[in-house]
Amino acid sequence: MCTTGAKILRPGYEFVLFKNRDFKRQQFEDRVFISDTAFAALGLETWDGAGPDADRFSGFSIGFNQHLVCCDSNVQTIPNGANYDRLVQAVVENCTTIDEAAECVSDLVRAQSFCWANMLVATPEGLAALEIRDRHVEAERQPIMIARANHHVCLGAHPDDDDTSTTQLRYQSALTGLESVSNIAALFALLRSHEPDPQHSICNHGLYDTVYSYIVHFNDGETTLYVLQGHPCEGEYIRVPIEFGAINDLSFYPSRNA
């Protein structure tokens, strides 16, 4: 389970996208991918497993290139459905605009069954949520801010969704909280928040625990990742500047698997 959101801070120049990543276990060691054109934290097909021994990594859980940032969140697991992290990877590795991302995802979903999911795509010019259900993709575009949790907003929540107890509250907290976010410090505070309570909040301490928190900050062509392992309320974000085509220092990245 995850809470995601994005906001344009200066149209055409600056935006942020975040993802709080929640699992049924309290500890997780992340793994990242980096190339000359893309950076990503890998997804996990076994996110609800009790321990790391059986972990199977998949596509990109959150990733970015020089033009856009993309992330996902689970909605409903479908028998024999492909992992939605592959959709994020396809967008990050092949797309530069929201239009291209929507077309790419639609083509893949028409060709193969994927688990139901929400995807966020952020660019300096605008934001979008792509809701994947069966062989259909519904797109919501917003000029300033957007958020998602673990239910479909445009297509509507379903009684068989994997999380029906916390997703609505986390979504509302993210959307309301983004209204007052104007800088990175304010976003840190939002991702540490426990509204309405720690069991149903963006910083999750309930049935699911927040095991990683990511922020991608795009500012006038420069991209910086802020990452924190564990509950955001209990730690400090690590700043990781990323420059494509150069040697990037990941020695401070919090996972020993990075």
C-alpha cells in the first residue's frame, strides 16, 4: 500500500512528487536502478511477505528521467495479472510527456492483463493520474496538484480492493495537505503526518507500516531525490542529487542493497 502525490511549485520550472511506501512488515531493504537516462527504486512482487528471503523484485516502483517522474500504488491484485511496476518502468524508460505516458500505458494494458493500480506522472508543465482497471486506463489531469492512495478515484472504489480501511483517509490527507505545501520542508512535514490517527495516516503505523519515503524534486532542470528508510516521523531525509550521464554518489542511500 502506498500514498502518492505531486504538486507544481513553479509552472514550467519546479515540481515535487512523493511516495510513502507501506508494507505489512516494518523493515525493508530497498534496491535501486540507475543508468545514463533513468533512476528508480525497484518494485516488489512479494510486498506482503513476512520476510525478505522470498522477495522478488520487479519493475520500477518510482522512477524518473530528465523529463518526468512516475510512481504507482496498488489497488487490487488480479489472478495472473502482470505487475504494474512494469508500467512505471516503461514510462520512465520510453516517455518524456504525459501524452506519451498515457499512450504507452494504454497500449500495454490493452495487450496484457495487469493488476489494478494508480500511477502518477509529473512534469514541469502538468500532472496526471492514470487509473488501471482490467484493460482500461482512465486519466485525470491536473495543473497544480494531484494525489492517490489505494483506490480508484475516477473509476470509483471497489469492495474487493486490497485496502478498504485506510486508503480513503490517506488520500484525503494527502490531497488536503498538498494545498499548503510550498517547499521541501513543508512536504517533509506532510509525509510525517498522523492525521487522523497513526493507523490511517500518510505516515502509516497500522496494518501496514511505511517502510520508505521518497520525494523527487525537479527544479529548473536539476533533479534531487530525498529518501528516508522507515517511518518518516522517526528519521531524517537523505538528499541524493542525481545527474544523468555522470557518476552519482549513492554511498549515503539508506539501503545496504542500493
